[in-house]
Amino acid sequence: MNIAEYKGVFVFAQQVDNKLSGIALELVGKGKDLAKDLGTEVTAVLVGYGVKDLADELAAYGADKVILVDDEQLKEYRTEPYAHALASVIEKYKPEIFLVGATAIGRDLGPRVSARIHTGLTADCTQLEIGDFPINPVPGKEQLHNQLLMTRPAFGGNTIATIACPEFRPQMATVRPGVMQKAPKVEGAKAVVEEFNPGFTPDDKYVEILEIVKSVVDTVDIMDAKILVSGGRGVGSPENFKVLDDLAEVLGATVSCSRAVVDAGWKPKDLQVGQTGKTVRPNVYFAIGISGAIQHLAGMEESDLIIAINKDETAPIFDVADYGIVGDLNKIVPALTEKLKAEMAAKN
């Protein structure tokens, strides 16, 4: 492999039902930062059927170029045709870096593509940067520059590993949704689009989709919430979440929870914040009855303002909280709710 042939930062612009997923725009933003450090461009790879109209949106969020793979075989996500599309793009354009969202689609697609093109893949990354590898010089070993340093939690979140792929290209990573930030939108941006179709010949690896059933959920996506009222095991019972619901209603907030709450069957998985749940960045995050295990912190520590309420003054959550209240949540939260109601009534 001639590593010098590989140039540019490419990102997989995931779309579902002809609508770009949030992670696609987050990856374009991060890709732009990496490309700037390398003195190159960021290219979005848009795969689907009848999706050309999405190219300008990718340009508005920072994509210098869009490679469009548009074919009827790509109308719905299926592993084989999508893997063929991405592997073919990589073989033709030879990107130095290729990023994929760690979504259900990305976690299925990324490993298969990396295996086909014989490169490594670092999964579930929470940080990406350009740097030297080894990070600390080792006597007798060459230190390589301009490497993609991919950081991810390891051993259940108890340690952080930084991984590089110095001998193969592209350097591939899947990135957790909500971890990277979108670039500011540039209104009226027009994409530079290059169409590419490697050809698709259905075979016995092409699954046949018999029916698509869409689930209807009443809950809002906690990743979009500006204020989150999050409860943990310390809330005590599913019935006790009523006090959190009341606080959320006054604030116009959304209720979320920790993994312990989901494991206990008190709340659905869609509301879970943390390493095995969703990564959130609200303006205000209430951590109520949450101890603050590292797995939970990984999903919310980038919140603008963190307010912790816990009866255990040694709980790790207080280490990251901007404001901490030690005491019984069953007394504190209703009192806070009533105070906020009174404040709002006075203003009106």
C-alpha cells in the first residue's frame, strides 16, 4: 500500500427516507476541522436513491465536495449494496480518513467496509484529532506525523484508549452521535457534486425487504432537548419520576434517565443518557439521584450547565456539576418546582 496516494477527509453522509441524519452534519463539521489541520478538503459521500437534493445541505454545513452514489438498489438501507458503494468510493478516490456515524446503520456498515478494503476501524470514538504517533517518542522507533488519533472509552468506560492506524489507509472510525458539533450553517451554499456509480448486480447477499414497519413514539429525541431533567436509581421507583415530570413541565424540559433506570424497566431505552445510551449537550442538565458513574458522564459532561441533586455528598456527579445540592430529592425537587411556579406566576 502506497500511503502517499491517499488524500482528503471523507465522511459517510447517512440519510434515511431522503432526510440527512444529524450525525452526517456533525461528521462534516469534524471532518472540516481535521481537513484544515491536514491542509486538505472534506468530502461527503451521499448514498441513496433520489437524494441529490440533499447535497446543498451538506455544503451548507461545510462539505467542500459531495460524491453522490445514486441507484435504485440503494433506496432502503441494505448491508451489501451500501458496503459495495462505500468500498468502491474508497478504492477509486483513496481518502486518507473515512468517518462513519456509530448509528445502527454505521455500526453494521463500517466494519464490513473496513474489512473489504483491508484497513483498521476504531469504533465508537468520542474524540478525533491530528497528531504524532506514538504520542510519546519511543527510542529507536520513528514518530509519524499527521496521524489520525482516535480516542474511545475502553473496558466498560473505565479507561480511555487512543488508537492510530499508521500502516494502512484510509484511517477509519465510527463516531458516536452527539459527540461532535455541527459547523455554523452557511445559507445559500451550493454543493460541488460528483456522481459516481460502481454498478450494482443483486446476488444472494442482497436481502429482500418485504415490509417496513415504522414505530410511532410519543417521546421527543433527548438529543434535541435544550433542558433535560434526568433521573437515576436514586429516584427510587417509576412512580417517583412524577416529581421529575412536574419539574420538567414547569421548565419546558424533557425527562431523561440513567442506564440503571432503563435496566430496572422504569423508562424506555430512548431516554437513556450515557455511554450505552445517547450523548446529549443541553443548555441545562439536571442530574437527580444519579451517582455519576463514568459511563453516564460520557453522555452528558459537555452540557452547558449541570445541576446535581443527590443525598450522597461523595457522589462523583458533584465533580462535574456546576451546582450541587446535597439532600433528599423528594423534598428538594418539589420545593424547586413550586418556587419556579411562583416565579413564573409573578412574572405573568
